[in-house]
Amino acid sequence: MEHYKMNLTLQVWRQRNQSDSGGFEVYKVTDVSSEMSFLEMFDVLNERLIGEGKDPIAFDHDCREGICGMCSMNINGKPHGPWPGTTTCQLHMRAFKDGDTIVVEPWRAKAFPVIKDLIVDRTAFDRIIQAGGFISVNTGNAVDANAIPIEKDKADSSFAAAACIGCGACVAACKNSSALLFVSAKISHLALLPQGNPERKLRVSSMIAQMDKEGFGACTATGACEAVCPKDISISNIARLNAKYIRVGLTADN
């Protein structure tokens, strides 16, 4: 693949803390390699800012392998940028052209308050998981892997739902800042397996109650969440969740 250099203009959201109103600042970056990742480009910019005695741009990252979901950035209005099924850390600069202006913002959601610059507080997702995204197990020896047979289609669907990395792109893309794709993926992952059956009712009601408590909006089924998900989580999980939630409300022993 041919490598080339480009010059770009970045409009980056800068915000000192949650109480600061924040605003965009403009940066020129030159001789950017087409094979840099988006985060590597930010590393180079931050090295320059530090050398100039300025405050570097704060952004979240960890694995840089598309696994952890921490590299959450809204790039030109799209969570994680223009490439489908890709996290920000796996987005490469060849996705852009020489002379482009790139607007970079944090996730925009009431439940994801800005900590600084491009970093948001996503612990609301953690609290939703704590409310019911788990199964209880007996202590002792591990159960043999083949002791509980699972139909392949259910195992495959559970595995696909478990691919959710909790990055929050679905929330950022939704006009209502709904977290239902995330919640439905976490519920489907366990609900499709026999191990998750004993707590299926409590899990659904508790996680949805916590989601509402955190201030996420309602789902209006536009499909924007599925379109931007870097792990291609299907909105069929939302349909499964809705069915289970209705069933919980109709049964007496919930």
C-alpha cells in the first residue's frame, strides 16, 4: 500500500472539567503519514503541544487494538470516525485526504459527563452491569464444559452479543442518547445461555431500572446505534430485550 503525507486542520473540543463550558480549538498538523492511526496522530500533536509548554489534549485509550472501547471520539459527527466496524484506535489517517478539516468531539450524552477534553465518564455502564449483568455460581470444582449442552444457534448469538465492548458509540449516535443496544447485548449474552436462566427476570428489570436511573434516553428504533457499533452488535438484541421485559411485567413471580 502506498504511503503518503498530508496536512490537516483539526478542530478539537477542549474542556478543563465538568463545570467548564468548553469550546473548540484549531490545530494545524503537517506531514501526517497515511499509515498513522488516529491516536498516533494525536500523540504527535500532543508531543508538539508539550514542547510548546501547552496543555496536551486529554483522550482515553488503553489497548489500541480495538478491544477495550476506551478510544471514544466523535470524528466529523460520527462515533469512532468514517470506517464501519472500527474503533478510533484502529482508524488510520488514510481515511482522510490532504487538506481535510477534521472535527473531534467527546461523546455527547447527559449520562456521559465530560471529565476533560475528549474523555467522558462512562461509569454509568459499570453500574448497569453491577445491577444485573452477571450470573451467580456455586463455589467448588468447575463444571465440565460439556455438562450443559447449548444449541449452536443460541451459542453463536450469545457470542455475538458478548462482543460488545461497552464503548458507548451507540449512546453517542442515538438522538435520545439511549443505552438500549448496550444493555440488550449484555442481557442477550447471558439470557441465551442456560447458566443465565435462574436470574433472567431480575436481570432484565434491574438493568433497565438502572439504565433509566442513569439518565439515558428512550429507544426510537432508528438503527443509528447498530450503524456505528464497532463490533456490529445487532438491534435484534433490542427486540429480544423488549420481549423479555414485557414477559417480566406479565408474570407474577418477578
